[in-house]
Amino acid sequence: MLATFGHVLRLGRAGYILAREGVFSGVDAAALPAEARPGLWFAKLIARRGGGVARLAPAIAKLGPSYVKLGQTLATRPDVVGVAVARELEQLQDRMEPFARDVAVGVIEKAFGRPVGDIFVDLSEPVAAASVAQVHRATVLEDGVVKPVAVKVLRPGIERRFRRDLSDMFFAARLAERFSAEAQRLNAVGVVDTLARSVKVEMDFRLEAAAASEFAENTHGDEDFLVPKVEWDRCAREVMTLEWIAGVPLSDIEALKRAGADLPRLGRTLIQSFLRHAVRDGFFHADMHPGNLFLTPEGRLAAVDFGIMGRLGLKERRFLAEILFGFITRNYQRVAEVHFEAGYVPAHYRVADFAQAIRAVGEPIHSRRADEISMAKLLTLLFEITALFDMQTRIELVMLQKTMVVVEGVARSLDPRLDMWSTAEPVVRSWIEDNLGPKARIADAGHSLTTLAQAASQAPDMLARIGRIVEKVEVVTEGGVALAPQTVIAIGKANAASQSLWRWGFAIACVVIISLLWR
């Protein structure tokens, strides 16, 4: 009871701050359950003038790091919050107040159990601050050579704050799913669970370092893409050290032009790299905003900050490749069939009807440049269709889709005339030929034969076990089940207690009913 009161109190404070900034001013009361409408009326009553969705990011920043991270997670879920809100939440790129360098030094020395001077030659003031950590530039001495590194340091006390706030968010999500079928369909608890898992990884820098290391291995042969090397000897739970990336951020277009960058080529590289990571590797960077992307002096695209990564299984990768290729080739019937084969659309709907709905999404984007396509309208229509056909939300696919939109937005800032579909076609076609063509079918057949051979080799043992089970069943059915005397006595006592409770319960119910009738 006390815990529930704490949840309500803290969530009430968060709701008040959001309401005061006018975040709920544009919400339609008719779209809410009757119980929620008085709350919306009060929220509009206390809202400041000039508020609205545009005040959402600043309002969330006031609530602290946990809510900033929630906002970033919801920015990947336009199906839950709507496209306009998702775009506003994209502004939450962890621009938080830094903590003092001396505090960071204390965290580093505690993590490694030795003076900071034994680990780094020098350590700068913070160069970037996020909700979970901040980054310092440092130098290390290796084989007589001084080289720069990036040092990420965990915010002190952040874990306790996140545990409390996540508990509140789970409480609110469960409450929403209990009273709202739409919240169940959109998997509100799953959204918070995604945030919780993301935070768990982000607050243990050994796991983020492992993600960076895996990402680097996957992209090792990609000449146009770079992932910084992990300095494992200088990594701990609260500290992560990576190779320093010297380059121009993709957020600074003028600096890229001054550096002589081929912006259209860079846009194509960005999209094709992302698709290779998602479709080829099944492991992609899920926070590819321009502040996390750099152009190195060698002309390579580099990524940093590996706290939010997406992962796709082979089934999802095949689904993604066929969907993209179906849109590229305008084969909407195949796109619909893939949805049904994957089990994403309930079987009681017709494939032809779903193909017709998919055509409504695909046709407006063909033969048009990126600057002629409204991704907001496209996403809105797509989410309306998923609701219309009772599709359960697949969080990993929504995260992938949202990341793809962000990547296209960054690429469009580099080349407004970029056509995403023609740029994506070579990567998707190559993967389909390698994984869904004749070679892949032969490989699948070989895998199936291996599985059958393994099952056949285990068949004698399985038959012997089945035989022993049948013998025991026959013994039980012939002689009955023998119970120990203690067991019989215990069962008798339990039945007597049950009967007694039932009689007392019946008597109390009768008394209550008679008293009610008397009144």
C-alpha cells in the first residue's frame, strides 16, 4: 500500500509538471476513457499559455535523467505517441548538465582502485554530458606513443534514481494495460521493459563495450564504416574507454562542406551501411542521430555511443529483406504474404485485403525523391493499417523502422534529392540472393538433413525411455496408487479444514444476505 502511494505521488508530480507546460493541451478528450477526462480537464486548466507539444522536450528534461531516457525510448515508438510527439522527443539527445571533473576522477579511481594518473596521462573537463554518463577526452601512453582516447564515466547515484523511476513507470504501464485495450495492443509494459533493458546495458559499461566490440567485428571488412576500438584494460562497470574519433559531426553541414565532403555520397553510405548492419548482421546502431555520426579525415563514416543497439533474428531479417524488396519492386501481394507467413497479421483476415492496404502505403512513395516524400504521413498511414488489422506491436521491428526514418532524415540533410529506395536496392537484393536464393535453399536443406540425422541417432534412447514410462503406467493402472498412512491422514485433515471453512463462509454469507434484506 505504501509503495502504491509512493508511485502515485511521484507520477502525480511528473504529470503536474507536464500539464503545467501545456503538453496535454492538444489531446482530444473524446479519444480518452471517461475516467481520464476529469484529469485532462484539470491539466488544461493549469497549463501555461503558449504551451503544447513544442514544450514536451524541455518539460521532460525538468523531470530528470530517467524521464529523458524514457522520452528517447518513446521517440522510437511513433505508433504509441504519434509521429508529431516522436519528432519532438528526438530533440532529447542527452544534452544534460555535466558533473564536476573531480567527481569523475573519484568514480574512475574507485572503479580501478588506483590513482587516475596511473591510468591516463591526462583527463580533460567533460566534453559531452548525457543522462547516464558524460565523456572526457584523455591521453594514454602505449609503447612510448601518446594517443587520445574517449573516457565515458557513469553519473554518481544514477542507478538508484533509475530503479525508483522505472518502478513508477512499470506501475503506470500495468495500470494503463488493465483499463485500456489499446494500451495492451501497443504493449505499454513492453515499452517500459525495453527502456529497463536498455538502461541495464547503459549503466554497465562492460556490456556497452561488448556491444561496441561486436559491432566492430561485424563491420571490420566495411571500408567506408568505422567503429572505435575498445580499450579493454581501461574499462570497468562505471568507466569505458574507446579510441578517440577525430572527425566532423554530421550535424555540422557547413563544416562538412568546408572539409570537402561529397555529401550525396555520404548520404548513400549512411543508408547502405545501416541496412548492411540490420539485414546482413542482425545487429544495428539504434541511436543514429547526427550527433553520434562523424566523417573521419580518411573519408569514413564513424559511429559512437553504443548504449542503444537493435538486434534481429534470422526470421526478422528475412521478413525485413522481403518487405523492403517487395516495396522496391512494388510486389504488394508478396509483402502481404510475408506478413501472414511471419504470423504478424491474424489469420482470419484476407491476404488480398492486407495487400490492398499495403499498396496505399507503397504507391505514394514510388518514383519520387526523398524531398517529395512525407515520412510523417507514411508512418501515420502505416500505423493506422496495423491497428486496422489487429497487428500486435513488434518492438524490435518498430525500433528498426524508426531508426530507418532517422537515418533517412540525416541522409536527406546531406542530399535533399536522395532516393532511399534506389539506394537501398543493391544491399537488399544482394542479401536476398545470398540468403533466399538457390544457395540459401541448398544450405537450408543441408541444415534440415543434419537435424534429422541428429534426431535419428537419438531415436533408440528415446524409444527405451518411452518403454520404461509405459511399464510404470501399466503397474499403476493395475495395482492402483498406494499412499502412505501419513499422506492419507494429511489429506483427511486438509479436507476437514476445507469443509469447515466452507461452512463458516456459507454461514457468514447467509447472515450478510439476511441483514441486507432486513434493511
